[in-house]
Amino acid sequence: MAGNHRSAGAPDIVAVRDAHRLDENRLALFLADYHLLDGGLAVAQFQGGQSNPTYLLTTGSDSAPIRYVLRKKPPGDILPSAHRIDREYRVMNALRNSAGVPVPRMRVYADDADILGTEFFVMDYVPGRVFSDPGLRDLARVDRRALYASMIDRMADLHSVDVHAAGLSDFGRPNGYVARQVERWRGQYAASTDEPDPNMEALGVWLARHCPADVSPAIAHGDFRLGNLLVAAEGVSIAAVLDWELATIGHPLGDLAYACMPYYLPQGIPGLKGIDGLDLAAAGIPSEADQIARYRARRGIGPIHDWPVFMAFALFRVAAILQGVHARAVAGNASNADALAVGKQATVMAERGWAVARNAG
């Protein structure tokens, strides 16, 4: 399923990269201890993603293969508080019975770094397709609108989950969420570069002065976008929401702004996924206003008056994340082969975010 022979949306599965090789014998013994091994074990790596290395594990027989997914912290030095796969495991396990929020079944979490070098967890493999391009060029026009709608519906359903009933009351501090996030990502950015971008520094100062008021706490995914939605093999229903390492209890509109970020990013720049300038009506893609209206209706909330703050914050945070990707690429331990190119796009994110802030006054 690699290269140009993959069908549209099929996961990009490659041989394990040298920087992320595992001790497969130790892994097989570990899986056997938890009754997850049936015969031999084959290990491959998912190419997509810029953060935690993710592997496809296959056991069983050729006629009846059994597949799991393993995610682990990357090797080498990493930034403080980054790559929290323990939190990722916990939130998905907590959401396993939540209506409208499909997640893979969690199998086991291993905090013993001696097994594979870093912490990791194993979950069920869910078949499906991933469409990272917000232009959805591989889908029919009618399916594009439907998938955008499904994304908003699943997000609204997540934000409607009762935090206490899910056992996540202590998963984060709802008060002051945006202020803490701004402080965190300013720190992460500063730790990732010796030559800070003036737009990024100005945007960080502006955000610190315009933090929105708190709302009722919700589970915030932190990376809610098309590329983290596993689409069913047929139709455009969401089979699973993936990549929860940034999840916390916080302000739900952070997720909504993040998902709407492609409307603010240019098309055709490697490493960026934007639809700014695309004829949305012709493409069958709803507008940003359509997406916001759908979210408000599904959650039953009123107008969003401080939308520019959330959008500027979304762009700021991604710029900081991409700068970290770039730093890991330079150090040689990024999880994706194109991380060096992607990381360089932090400057574009910072420029767009500062433009949103300046226009907001």
C-alpha cells in the first residue's frame, strides 16, 4: 500500500525507519504476555504524522490476520510536556462508550521504557481512509460536504460529553485554559529556536492580552482536523477519531478554530494544508461560516464574538508545533521523513496568525 499504487485515502504504510526500529523480539514477548500474539509478528510503520511514531502490528495467519496499532514516544531528547501518550491512552479509553465519539479499543499501556526504549501503548487497528488534504480532491463533490459536516458533528458530540461521567474530571484545569495554552506554546516555541520570528513574538504578546473568558469545561481534542479522522471504507462516516496526545479539559472553541484553520492558509505550499482562495461552492466544500453555524446548532450555543482570538491562537499554536517538528528534524529524530520541509512552514503560520490579530484590532 505504498507509493503511487495506494488507493485514495489508504494509509501510507512503509518499512520501519532506521531511527524508529524496535526490538521486535521483546515486543513479541510483551504482546504474548497480554494474549495479543497469535503466531508470528510483522511490524511496519505509518508514514503520516509528525509526532509519535506509529506502527502497524500484524499477527495471526495469512487467511485471518489480526492487526493492532502501536504508538510510542519518539527516541532522543524531546521538549518538556510533549508526546504525552499516557494521556492519549487514557482519554481514548475513557471515551470508549461515548456516543458520537468513535475511538479504537485500547489494549495495553506500557510505561516501562526498558521494553522498547520509550513508553508506548497498543490499540486495535481500525480499517478506514484518511483524507489530509482539506480540498478533498480524492472525493466526489457531494461527499466533500458530507465529510466536512461529519467532522463538525463528531467534534460537537465530543464537546458534549459529560467530563465527570467519563472519569476525566482531573484530566485538565478548565479555568484559564487559553491563557495557559498561550504560555505553554510560547515556551515550547522559544525552546525550539535560537532565531525567533518577529511575527510569532508579536502574536504571542497579543494573545496573552486577549485571552477569552472561560466556558463550561469540555474535552478538547487539541488536534481536531480532517487528517486525524479515520473515514469508513464506504461512505464518509467517521470510523475513529485519532491522535489524542494534546487532549485536555479546556475551551471547546479551540478545537473548532483549529478545524477551520485551512480557510486561512494558502493553497499549493508544501507542508501546509490550506484552501484560502479555493472556490468553495464549486468544490462542494462548506464555508467557515457554514461550519461555525452547524457547530453552534448542534451544541445549542449562541454567537461567537471572540472568534479572531481563537483563530489567531490556532495558527500560533501550530506555528509553535511546526517549529518543534523542524527542531526534531534537525536533531534527526522526527517521526516523518518530510519533517524538515514541514517544520519550515512555521513562518507562514506565524504571518497568517499575526494578520488575523492585526485585523481584529
